[in-house]
Amino acid sequence: MTSDDCLFCRIVSGELPTELVAQSERTIAFRDINPAAPVHVLVVPRRHEPTIGALAAASTEDLADVFALIAQVTQQEGIAEHHRLVFNTGSKGGQSIFHAHGHVLGGKVFTER
Ligand code: DGP
């Protein structure tokens, strides 16, 4: 399931280049183009669903794999003990790309909520 005009689908398919961090059969992880922390990795299911909630409703296997790859990324990046996970949902929740993804942020101290 893909969407031709979806930026993350085009990254998942390899049409657009990216700095790959990790991947599995169901999920890929790559560096955010506009990092908000020293480590800022996007973890993206290959399946196109607009939000993390829609992904959960569509496939618990894909949802679980997102979290498994997040755990792998935090280990690889040396931030397993201290990091922040963000899943923006909807434009009012700060989401700008409507293909489900998690932000893995680390390498700094987070004080703000
Ligand atoms: P969100 O606002 O939660 O939908 O997050 C989208 C993120 O995607 C944002 O932090 C910037 C990042 N981004 C946008 N375009 C690209 C791109 O072409 N490549 C990469 N690696 N990241 C992108």
C-alpha cells in the first residue's frame, strides 16, 4: 500500500535518497533532514498509513515492528537509556508528513514538555 504523492513512500521505495540508519522487512529508519537534537531519526513503516493510530488499526505486526526498530536505533545511536519518542498526529498535533512515523530524539537533555 503506497501513495504516489507521499514523500515517505518515495523514500521507502528508494526513489528519493536518504541517510539510512536501520531497516527491517516492515520498517525503515533514516535521519531527519531538519534535526531538532544531535540524534534525530525518523522511524517509518513501509506500509502507507496516515497516522500511528491508523497503523495500529491496520496492522499490529507493523506497529510492533516500528517499536522494535526504535529500540534497535536507540541502541545503535548510544541513546537507549535517555531519549524522547514523538508521534505527531494531525496538523494541530504538529504532523506535516501524513505517513505514520516516530521521531527518535537524543543526545541532549530535554527539559521542556
Ligand atoms: P512531522 O512534522 O511529525 O510530520 O515530521 C516530519 C519530519 O520529516 C520533519 O521533522 C522533517 C522531516 N522531513 C521532511 N522532509 C524530509 C526529507 O525529504 N527527508 C528527510 N530525511 N526528512 C524530511
